[in-house]
Amino acid sequence: MMFINTKDEKFTSSFNELLLRGKMDIDEVSSVVGTLLNEIKTDKNKALKEHITKFDNWTPKTDEDFKISQESMSKAYNSIDAKLKSALHLAYDRIKIYHEKQKPKSWFDTEENGTILGQKTTPVDSAGLYIPGGKAAYPSSLLMNVIPAQVAGVEKIIICTPAPKNEVNELLLAACHLCGVSEVYKVGGASAIGAMAYGTQSIPKVDVITGPGNIFVATAKKMVYGDVNIDMIAGPSEIGILADDSANASHLAVDLLSQAEHDEMASSILITPCQKLADAVVIEIEIWLKKLPREKIARKSIEDRGAIIVTKDMDEAIKLMNEIAPEHLEIATDNAFEFLPFIKHAGAIFLGHNTPEAIGDYVAGPNHTLPTGGTAKFFSPLGVENFMKKTSIISFSKKGINEIGEACALIANTEGLTAHEQSVRVRLT
């Protein structure tokens, strides 16, 4: 684990290394992903079957084998524990309520001369949601992707998720039933992104693709952007924590490990002006690691990509955290809201000692699909607007075009676009 002080002679180089935490060597896999996408585009279902055989160790015998039946989703939902079912419903309701507040509205403005300007918001016709599988199944990711699409009003929602050895997590199936989705396909990786971007005999082409995934999924999303819209290019999960001497070292340690247990590439960073707290967190991390079923994954993540930075004060800590622009940011202080105005870049901000990042992953309400690797400087969390588009509305009255048409014609003339100029002038009186 990197342990550095801003007073260290080599601090700048060490910190710059941290800033590269989210860099994925997309070039290394681009040729492989490009080949997979081209095969999907050309051979469609035939290529899908070959890819599933190769990567997921089972072979669909018919085109119907790609799709998960609604009966199996219903069966999974009915078989889960009552308390877990209640927890899923709580999460669903809170996520829906939060996202309903995000929905943009159409608006119109009428000027005194009768000119009307406005903006019309409409949902995309179809959305493809990628839900990861493999090392772990994430029904929470399903909720976080499906609900904003439903709130936006998307008519056709397609879900793709990998099914190693033709097995799909029962809890994921239960979440599908809870959300009322009907088109769920057992297709993963870059192949799934290609299928949703280009369409096959079984999986329809969509307008927007959202959802997290590994480097192959991220690369595929980047390559199909333009044929479809995407939410973001997401990398490994990460957490940043700003803390002072009021924080609980044990709490901070397990919060850092809550991201480290995702995978070996996850990044966990604590920045504090308190040396005593920093030392205590290191001890607590080791105590917590020994209690985790995923200790091997979390230990490698924390050792290779974890960091604790000791600063001269909280102002310096905040400045450094803004440079990092973490996916998740906890502010573990007594007066957390006082620091909020100074935070410029973070995917989601968790304020106070009683707000662990994990509460946002499941039941708080805001979306947990967030920008990683410093992209919080220009990307936003997944939300309703990712599934909507805006259209400008323009209507001029006779008086309105007479008032500003001459200025328009002059600019068009200056640009040498005569037809533009005349299309305005013929309407002026």
C-alpha cells in the first residue's frame, strides 16, 4: 500500500502515479475486440454462438437458447428469502423515487412579438443494458440501469448478461422479475455490446447502451459509440476518503476495503491531515482483511493500488482529492457539509460518519453507475437523461422574423451562404 506525505521529496511523482490508476490499456485489447465486433456485425447469431462456446463454455443449440424465459425469472423471484425480497423492493422504491426527480421537462417560452422557443424532451426508443457476471453477480446494477430507463419512458429495454456454463445468478433473475423486464439474453462481454449495437436475428439493435463491465466491455462500448450512444467508459471501482481526527479508523478501513474486494484493479485512497489516524487505519485494514471471504482479491487491490496520503491540512487534502476526482468520495468529518462547496469532482459524495459508500451501492437511491479513473471531471452518474434526448423548438411570428431577420441575413451573407441569406430575406417585409 502506498503511504506518502505531501512533505516527501518524491511526493509529486508518487501522486502522479495515483492519477494513472484508471488507465486501461485499451490498445492492447482493441484488435481482439474489433474482431469480435466485426464477426457479430457480419455473422450475427452464428458469431454469438461461437463466442459463447469459446468464452462461456456452453453452446446455444437454437436461437431461442439466448433468451431467458419469464417463467425462470418469476420462479427465481418467488423462491428468494422474504427478507431479501423485501430489501430488493426497498431498493427499487428508493431508486425509483430518486430518479423520478431527475426527469427533465419540456419547456416553451413565448416572446412579446409571438416568437416561441423551447425544448422538447423525449425518451429514446430502445436501450440495451449490460449487467456484469463472472466473478460476482450484481442485481443492484440491474436496478440501477433498468429503473432510470423506465422512468425516462423507454419502450424497449434489452438486457444482456454473461452466463458462464449456461448459469445465471438466481438473485439477478429475481431482480429482472421485480423490474418487469421481459427481454434478457445470456450473452456477455464485447459480443453483447456488439449484438446490442448492430443487432442480430435474436437481439435487436438499440439506441443507447449503458452498464459497467471489464476492459473488453469498456473497449467495445468505446468502439461502437456513434452507432449507438453510451453512458460512459467505466474502469475499475474506486473510493476516495477525506477524513480528520474525528473519524473512526476501523470504519475507514472497512470502507476502503469495500471497494478493494470488488477486484484486484480497484483503487482505495485515504487523504487526511492526521498522521495518527493514518497509522491507525493501516492497522485496522490488516485486521479487517483477515475477516473477509474475498481477502485474496482485497489484499492484492489494497497492496497494489491502495494509498494513504498525509497532508498539512484539510485544504491541501481537498485540493488533492479534486485532482483524483474519485468515483466515490466519503467525507468523514463532524462538519462534512462545510466542505461540500469545495468539492469540484466526484461521482458521488457521501457526507458524515454514518454514510458509508456501500449504502449508495444498494438502497440510498442515487445511481451507483458512476464515472471512474478521474472521468468525474467531465462525466456524470448514470441517470434518466442518459435515456432521453432533447429537441429544440423554434417558431417565429411575422413580427419576430422582421425584427431579427436582417441580422441573420447579414451573418449568412458574410459566410458566403447565399441561399441561407435569401431564405430569410424573402420573408421580410
